[in-house]
Amino acid sequence: MTQLQAETVATQQVLLVVDDREENLVAMEALLDDGDWDVRTVSSGEAALRCMMEEEVGLVLLDVQMPQMDGFEVARLIRGNPRTRYTPIIFLSAIAHTEDSVLRGYAVGAVDFILKPFDPKVLRHKINTLLEQERHRHELQLLTRQLDSERAFNASVLENASEGILVIDPQGIIRFANPAMARMLRGEVADLQGSRLLSYLQVPQMPDNWQDSEIYRHWRAGQTYRVHDAVLTTLDGGYLPAALSCSPLPQHQSSMVLIALDMSVVRDLHAQLESQAITDALTGLFNRRGFHQALENALARVDRLGRRMAVLYLDLDGFKRINDSLGHAAGDQVLRKVGEQLKTCLRPYDCVARMGGDEFTALLDSLEHPEDAARVAEKLIELVSVRHKLEGVEFTLGASVGIACYPECGQTVDGLLCAADMAMYEAKRAGRQQYRFFSPEMNGRARARLMLEESLRTAIEQDDFVLIYQPQIELASGRLRGFEALLRWEHRVSGTIAPGVFIPLLEETRLINRLGDWIFNQGVRQCRAWQAQFGEQLLLSLNVSPVQFGMPQLVDDLRRVLETHQLQAAQLEIEVTESALMQNLDTTREQLRQLRELGVRIAIDDFGTGYSSLAYLRHFELDTLKIDRLFVANMLDSPKDAAIVSTIIDLAHHLGLEVIAEGVETLAQRDWLLAHGCGTLQGFLVAPGLKVEQASAFPAQLDWSTWQTPPP
Ligand code: C2E
Ligand code: CA
Ligand code: CA
């Protein structure tokens, strides 16, 4: 049931009779009693007005002559009140009236004028008709109210929608626009209404003639036209990215409704994501992808202009040490700082990128001469290679730069980057803190290097490495002191390869850490296995490269390996070179302290060939000096070498260190060393590095007396 039906059915209409005479009221009541209405009777104008305020009255029968307020006055007041303005009034009058007073009655709002006495049938008929009219009027009023509220609701929906809504007529003219649409187009609703839709459409481009436009064609076909990446022209001349959909309205309305979605937020988000994808989060510079793009664009431009440009590849020297010893947060700080520095020495239109790790690239656009690139490289190196201070710790960084010029060294993005990278490696090989231009010979060398690097990786995976063991003999007693483990690469094609060839490469590529673990495990397990045979005095010497020695986790790694294989730390001797010790004195001191705490012995390898700063011997607690085999090889012929060897032996004695002579090949050398108080020897005289089975068969004690002539 509608609200309307409910209201009309619920109550009978009220008929109000107003007369100052009681007997008239009684008579009227009797007369109208059987009608389809409720009769109310009141005896004064005031009472009538009160009643009409309280109830919905359908019709008033109003006596003209009343004391105080007469019928005309009452009618005037009824008409004056909006609530009762349209309630029909029939005047009743007992006396014959002049035409004047009848007219006056109509003038104040009467719908009829009945003279007493009257015919009840006629009156009843009139009442029925008027009440019916009144009921219709009332229904109409309700309907209108309902319609109004529905229209207001719809209007409010359009008003408050945050999407732009337009109604377009078949001629392409905007007939309706909601406020959101006006806001989007930076104008007023009135500006839009009556204007051409196409005048706001920048993208997709539409033909000038509306009838040829996609929108119109879709409308004609009864289809919705959709476009996600439209661009609208705003009234102030700006642009607005928008998604549009335009759907036909029902046929008789002969128009279409267009909904527009402001896409600028989404577009901005896209742009932001896009820029994140090409930006290095740490430094805010381009990342690898960003640099690729920039280089690609530059190449496209330079091709047309016939200009030169250069790609610089910069790698920090000594960054890894900072990262390892001061932690990643410190490392990040250094990278950020370097990024800043690089930006300062380039022109605004050159671009810098961080390719990952401690590698940076720069693109120098439109160069006059290649030398300009060299100048920039020099400046970069100089800027980076200063003393830096971080959390109170001072350290020096360095940089190596490779330069590849366009078009000589490459014409593609990859070609140029690869050439610059190769040149950078050459700069590093040449001793760091340098720059190098790419040259074609580098290609061959780099390719060989690449191949070697690749085969090293597979060798590690395929277990192609072995350790061999070279005995160390106490000179005086002939007792086996221990073995030095030496690494060999059993190459499947090239045969055995000595470590001098591949250790530097392993260091450079950081593969040494992976292999180092393997070496520690292999050696320590072997030494433990030899305990039954050679006793718990047997020492195992392990070589530790500078990179390995610089690793903060070295001691932890060793401790774990010793625990795994249940070997006492005192059976292990770590051989480090002087240069490894001198990398960073603070780190070295700490590393040595921890090694000592762990209980392993420390030997200086190749003593005398490194920094030769004897001062450090005072500061560091060491166990053994190993005299480099070059001194040993020459000492019998060269008095200077002899002097060095005997001095080292004396020095070791005074400092309470053991001394081992390396590379002893002859009995004469052995005798000389014995005579000069050297404790231990190692060399081909006794044995080269031995495979495990051979080493296992080695006597725990040599009988020097049978060694008058060198063994075959
Ligand atoms: P090093 O520690 O000074 O090793 C001694 C080198 O001299 C070994 O060469 C050894 O075979 C050789 N040698 C021993 N006795 C004689 C001799 O009487 N005459 C001559 N001419 N040579 C002798 P190798 O094995 O080629 O090792 C070279 C270098 O490679 C080593 O020098 C060491 O620094 C490094 N290395 C070897 N194994 C490892 C390892 O497992 N890890 C690390 N990090 N480095 C290693
Ligand atoms: Ca060694
Ligand atoms: Ca050595």
C-alpha cells in the first residue's frame, strides 16, 4: 500500500458545521448524519478555527450571521492560513441576501452559497461533490510532495556524486552537468551546460564533426563507449587525465549519460611507481634500469646530432672492508655520501647511477674530446679518495674508473657498459686509484678472465680442488713439526693448476670465501684424522689470503670448523702475509686478538718481502716467522741475502718466535740454516706438497744421518 492510499483510507473526511444557534447545529447533525463523513459541530468562528488547526477538515459549512466573528471574517482567516487555504467553504444564510453579500462571500473564498431553508438532497449532493474534489486535491498534494522528495533525492545524488556526470543530447551538447564535473573542469555548472562535449576532449582525438565521433557512433548503436586514458581540457586551459564511460539513456529520452573519473591521483601514483622502478632507493640516483634508459635515450639523441659521449664505470676501492668492519649501516652511509660527491662534479645534464654494490656509472653527454672524460674521471677519483670519517673511525676510500667513449668503444647500451666495465677492471689491475680508457686488447684479456672466472665457479661446484700437504721438519731433531696445506686445482682439461694463477682472481671475485670454507674444513678434518698416527703435537698450517684475513667472521668460521672436527686450536697455525696485516691496523689488532683468544697459532708468511716495517712485530703477538724462499734460494751465493736470513733468525730468537725457512732445496742450505740456528725447514729437499696418501706415509721422524746426498 502506498503512503497515499494509507492516508486516504485510514480516516473518513471531516465535515465541519459552524453555526451560533444550537438548534441549527442539532438539525444539521440530524440531516447529515447518514453521510460518508464525520460531522463536527461548533458554535463560533473561534471554535471553528481551533478545530481546523487540530484536524484535517474536508469541508466547512459556515453560517454567515454570527455574533463576534461573522462568517466572512472566519472565511478570511481560513483562507489566510496555508494549512487551510484550499479547504472548501459553503456559506449558509437564513435571510434573503443581496447579490452584494453573495459576491462578498465568494470574494472571501466561498465555493458555494446556500440559502436557508434548503433542500437536504441538494446540500448532500454538493457536499459529496466538494468532499470528493477535496479528496482529489489532497491526493494530488501528497503526490506532488512525494515527487518533490524523489526529485530532491535524485538531485542530491547527482549533486553529491564525486564522479563527474553529464547528460549529452544527440547533437553532442551538454544538457546537464553535476557540480563534480564542473569542479573537475575548473568551472561552474552553468559554463558547461549548453557547451559542446567535444570541446573538452583532448585525448582520444575525435573528428570535429560530432556525428563522426566514436561517442556518437556508440550511442547510435545503443552501446556504452569507454575510454580509460582520456585527457580532458579544463576551462582554465589545463589538462586532466580521466576515465570516461558514455551510455545511452532510454530511447524516449534521446540522450546519453557520461560519467568521468578523475585519474590524476592514479596517474601520479603510476608516475611515482615508475620513478621508483628506475631510482636507487639508497642514494636517490638512477638504478641500473634507470641508467639503461637514460643511456638508450641519449644514444637515440646523439645519433641524430652526431655528438660524442662517454660512459664512466666507477668502482670503489676498499669499500668492502668498510662494510665488513663497520657494518652495513655505515656502508650505506658511505655509499650515500659518494653518490652526493659524484653529483657535485658532473654537469646537471650528465647522469649518475648506482649499478649496485659499490659500483657507480656516469653518462657524460655531448663531449668535445675524450680527454674531457679523463678530466672528469680524475676529478671523481680525487673527490672520492679522501679520508672519510664515520662514527669516529677514519678510513680512506679509493675509486677505479673505466671509460668507454661513444662511438669508438661501443654503439649500444650493453656494448658501452661492458667496455667501461672492462676498462674499470684494467684500472683496478693497474693498481687502483686510476682510470683507464677501454681499448680493444682489453676485450681479449677480459674474455679470458671471464672464462677463468666462470670455470672457477664450476670448479668449486664440481669439487675440482684438492689440498696437498708439505711437511715442515725441525732442523735439529728431524722431527715432523707439521704440514702446510697448499691448494691445487685439478683442472679437467689443463691438469693441475698452481694457486698463484687463480688465488688473485678468487680474491677479486670474492669466490675465495666460498673456497676458504672448504679449505678450512678439508685441512682441519685431515689433521684430526692424522692425530692417531702423528700425535697431538702435529701442526697444520693454513694459508689465509688478505681478503680472508679481513673478514670479521674469520674467527667464528675457524672456531666452528675446529669444533666440528674436534681439533684443538693449538694444532692450527694460520699463515698471513705482512701485507694482509698492514691493510688496516685496527682491524688487524682485533683479528689477531680474537685468533689468539681462540688459541690458534699465527705465522707471518713470506717474511721480509712485504712492508718490512719491523715495528709491527712489537705490537702484534705472533708465533712464527717464515723466511721467504727467495732469500733462502740466494743466501749461499749472496752475502746480502745471507745477512738477511741470519738477521731474521736472530730477530725471531730475540722476540721469542719460531722461525721456518721456506723453499729449502739443498743439503747445503739445510746445513747453513742449522748452523745459523734456524728451527724449522720446509722445501723440496724434504718433500713438495704431498697428496693425502703420501703425506700419511711420511715418517714422523727423519733420520738426517742417511741424508748425505739428496734423495733422487
Ligand atoms: P706460500 O704460502 O709461500 O707457499 C709456498 C709455495 O712455495 C708453494 O707454492 C709451494 O709449493 C712452494 N714451494 C715449497 N717448497 C718449495 C721449494 O723448495 N722450492 C720452490 N721453488 N717452491 C717451493 P704454491 O703451492 O704454488 O703456493 C703459492 C702460494 O699460493 C702460496 O705461497 C700461498 O700464498 C698461496 N696458497 C697456496 N695454498 C693456499 C690456500 O689454501 N689458501 C690461500 N689463501 N692461499 C694459498
Ligand atoms: Ca704459506
Ligand atoms: Ca711463503
